[in-house]
Amino acid sequence: MPGHESPGAPAFLLIEIRPGVRVYRENVAEAPPAGDDAPPSYFCRPCLDAGIEAPLARRETSERIALVCPRCGAAFLERIKPMNGLAISPWG
């Protein structure tokens, strides 16, 4: 992909975080060490395809976890939470 590669390996890898949901992840081998427990950074696919590095922010609700682009608003569903632990009605 033009503009997104370093001389050795690509700086970003297109990965599938859920079937049919693809985002870019920084190539961990190319990333500077940020600490032992630092998670990899994910980037908005439409923005990066346009040449703009827009890191995704993780948003969690009671129903789902998604990666959201603060620049364009695109949301990439990571997973839907199971509906466990719901309040039980006293009327059965």
C-alpha cells in the first residue's frame, strides 16, 4: 500500500478483528517499545486509506465493544457481550 510502508516491512497490517470487520494494526515488529503490557494500536481503515493516521478508541457499552474513530466516526464492532446477569423479574 503506497505511503504506508517502511523499507523492510509494512508499518500497518490489515487485520480482521471479527468476521468481515477489518482495521489496520501497527506492525508490532516496526513499533517502538511502549512497555511490556501496551496493547497494539488500531487505526481507522477509511482514514488510513486516505493517508490520515487516525488511532481508534475502544468504546464499551453494556451490550457491545467497538473500536471508534474520533476523526470520522466510523465504528468497528469488536464483539457483542453475552446477555448474562440480567435482572430477573419477580413475576417469572
